[in-house]
Amino acid sequence: MSGFGPVAFYAPLKSPDHPSPSGDRTMARLLTKALARAGFSPTLASELRTLDPAGDPARQDRLRRESEIAADRLADRFRSLAPPDRPVLWFTYHLYYKAPDWIGPRVADALGIPYVVAEGSRAPKRARGPWALGHAAAEAALDRADAILVMTDRDRIALEAARPAGQVIADLPPFIDAAAWGGGPPPGQSGDGAPRLLAVAMMRPGDKLASYRILASALLQIRHLPWTLDVVGDGEARPEVEALFAPLADRTRFHGQVEAGPGLRALYEGADLFLWPAVNEAYGMVLLEAQLFGCPVIAGAYGGVASVVQRDETGILTPPGDADAFARAAGALVVDADLRRRMGASAMRFVREQRDLEPAADILRRTLLPLVAGGAP
């Protein structure tokens, strides 16, 4: 054991080791980094995924039973370890009615250790209906939590309303690891040519495709202005996405899936403006990544997007689903290079000073240490 002790980490929605890239996977990985930076030793406790996207009670019941078996095995294994090697705390990332946590509370109770949740959300409207079992499990886990780390203001309202006595609720805004991307370029470096616009998102049916539909509609409205568009992403809805942008084919380039690294960094560095309508996004990790490189953002004001974009300082937030408003905002920044540069400088400063790994680690340290026996600094 080193530092403040081992932490059992679990992400019921998507494991940090899941092969499919997503914002959930990225944040799961970032949280393990932040926990380590805070002085803990996180280890992945389970990769059991409890996601039920369709509302199938039989599936939820099967996942509950599998989770209980996994929890009992984990508790037995942890109890067999030498005391210094046992978890001092259980940490679950992102639980809600579609992906509840049946494992963490059971293990925490068996070991007598604190149970902590990051990005948990309550949904009272789901108490009845096809997700009733998942809802009940999510509510029970949130009731059991010794501390909940809130990542968006939207989640905080319901969590505060149902907070049990003694439960700690602390803000942990979404963050990234700037060092993993290397140093950023000065904002506004792209020169005097046509502004380069960038969108980065998987191409899936549903909300992602709806976002691409709004983006294409908005850009068609400003096709009279000079700009080019780079699109990063792939998936089963790619043919539909390409069809949406067919009228703009002469100025749109599709790059396919580009993993985080030098290739994606180069696209962020070269972009003048990041665009994403963000339909039903929790917040959007790519919005922070773009701002890290001095790229201002235009995004739809869904969910917790306002928690990662400073309105009218690092970007523009438009009414959810409003393609016309999105077009007006994009057009305004396409023609105003000085405003883009000012917003870009603010964006880089915002991410590096407020949304980097160290501030997140500090929040985790201050929140978790009081819960851990003997954990005073």
C-alpha cells in the first residue's frame, strides 16, 4: 500500500478498459488518474456492465443477480488480503437508472468501508415503468453513498433534494489531463485563410445523429461564408452523416475515428472553431479538449454543457436543438477573427487553470480523506 490506501474503482456504465471510445470511458480513466494524483491507489474492481438501454426488466433482474454474485466474490477476495492491501474506500463512477450499481454498496457494507459516487443522478419519473428495478437500485446506491461528487448543476438539484442525513455532496467539475496532450499552441495561430471548423463525435443513431443533423442544417445556412470543416468520428450511422453533408462535400473532410494522440491533437491545433450541437450530452469531453488548444466552442446548451463552456467567454451556447441560432452563432465567429482569438485565449486559460488534473485531484483529496479511517493529512 502507498499513500492513503487502495481504492476499489467501478464504472457500471462503461469500464475504463472498454474497447469502444466515448466520453464515459475517457472520464473513467481520468478519475483513476486523479485518484492516484490525490494519493490513493485505484484498482479496477469489476468490469461488469449493468447498462440496459431498452428498459428490459428481465435483463435488469439478470444483471442484478450477476452483480450480487460478483459482489460476494469480491468481498471474499478483499477479506483474504492483508489489511494494508484491502480497499479503504469504494468509488463508483456514473450510475443512474439505466446503469445502476448493485456491486459497490454490497461490497462496502461487507467490508465496512465508505462508498463514494461520482456523477450519480436521480430520476424520480423512472420509479415506475420498464426501468423500475434499475431505478430502485440507483436510488438505493445513492442513498447509501457517504459522499457524492457532482459533475453538473443539473444533477445537483435532485441529489440535494433527496440527500440523506450526513451525506457529503461536493462539486467535481468535468476535467481533463492537459499534460497527456502536451503543451498547447498560442490561440489564433491558423492565419488569414478560411476558418477551419472542427467536429469530433461518434456516428451513432439517436442523439449523435441528431447533433450531426443540426450541425449540417446550420452550416448550410452559412455556406455563403468562407470556411472548411473537419469531421472526426465513425460508427454505424456514418452513411447517414455523410449524406447530411453531401451538399457541403467540397468543403468537408471526414477523417474517420482518430484516437487521442498526435493525430487528434493536430486537428485541435489547426482548428479555429469547434462546433457541436451536443443533443442530450451530459457535458462533452471534446468541448474541454478543444478549449485546451485555444479553440473556442459553439455548442447546444443541453444538460451540463454549461459546466464545460463559459458562456460568451470561451464559447457560445445556443438554445437546445435550435439550428437557426446555431447558424447565427457560427456565422458571427466565422467572420470575426479577433473575437475567436480572444475567446480562444480565454478557453485555454480556463481549462489549464480550472479544469486540469491537479484541481480535480485536490477536490478528491479534500472530499475523500475525511471518510477514510486515519486519513487526516
